[in-house]
Amino acid sequence: MADTNTRTLEMVFTTAAGKEVTVAVKDPKEGLTLAEVQAVMESIIARNIFVSTSGDLVSVKEAQIRQLAITELT
């Protein structure tokens, strides 16, 4: 039986239309702090890096690391 852990950093933004957009990054480095992630998110907003169908990303809503454990059945 093989066990696998997958970690994903999820950065959630609010758009100009008030909708939420999530940008996910697989396998983020260990030890990330909220301050580091918020700084990156603010930079993404300031540089208008991503385009969304509901408008520009205008504010940081939240950030989290999602961890998924998978155990294969054999």
C-alpha cells in the first residue's frame, strides 16, 4: 500500500465584480508564513497578473494550505 500526501497553497482573491477567484500552487515550500503569502498576493494584484471573467483581482480574501492524504488500496 502506498501513501501519498499532497499539499496545495490556495490563494483566494476578490474580483471587481465581488466574486472569488482561487489561485492554487501545488507543493508549496515548507514553512510559508501568512505575511509571505499576503505579500505575494498583493504583488499579484498590483501587477494585474491574472485575468478573470468577473474582472480584475482587487483584494486578498484568504490563504490556506490544503493537505490531502491518499492511501491506495491493493
